[in-house]
Amino acid sequence: MQTDNIILDFFAWWNTAMAGSDPLRAEGFAPFFHEDGRLIVNGNLRATGPAELAVHYQAIADRLDLVEMILPVEQAFATQDHAFVHCRTRARSGDGESAEEAMAYALVDGGRMRLLRVVSLSV
């Protein structure tokens, strides 16, 4: 799936990658993030660049049985250098299930993200 919103494109790829049995690799994140692209979640820097993103998300995949962005998202828009989504995530580990609602904002440069800032809360 390719849209005019880099976050939506990333989430579609991310769902497939997180559901797969192969390890997450930097090469998968590179089409979406610059080498200095940062992921900030609830004010905390989680990763900088594709290699750190792969480590970050592999750790999440390793501890959960299921995690996915619910697509389509609640709301989305994009310009050439900004993108926004209002989205929901669900996860399962063992017998426990959880869900989050989030707002995600990206600074886009040359078709890839320099920053993805996410503010989420459990619902």
C-alpha cells in the first residue's frame, strides 16, 4: 500500500513486519526513516535511525504474541513535509490484551521521516 501519507505507508509495512517470523532489520525501516530519523513516544526518544528502530521494534515483537496498528486509521492528512494520523493499536501477550489510542506526527524530508512523534494512551 502506498499513499500520500508516509505514516500510513509505514504502518502498513510495520503490520506485516511485526506479524512475520523474520527478524526486523534496518533495511526495512530505511525507506521510511532518514539515518538520523528519530522516534519519540510520549516525550521519550526510543530510537534514532533505521538500525535502532529495528532493535526497538524487535524487542516489542519478541515480548508480544500480537501487535498491530488498526487500519484504516481514525484520521489522517499529509503535506509534502508533514504527516499526521490519529490511530489505534492492539496487542496481545498470553491471555492479556491491551489497546492504545495515539496521535502521530511526522516531519518529512525527501519522502522519508526525520521525526515521528507519537503521543499515546491506553484505552
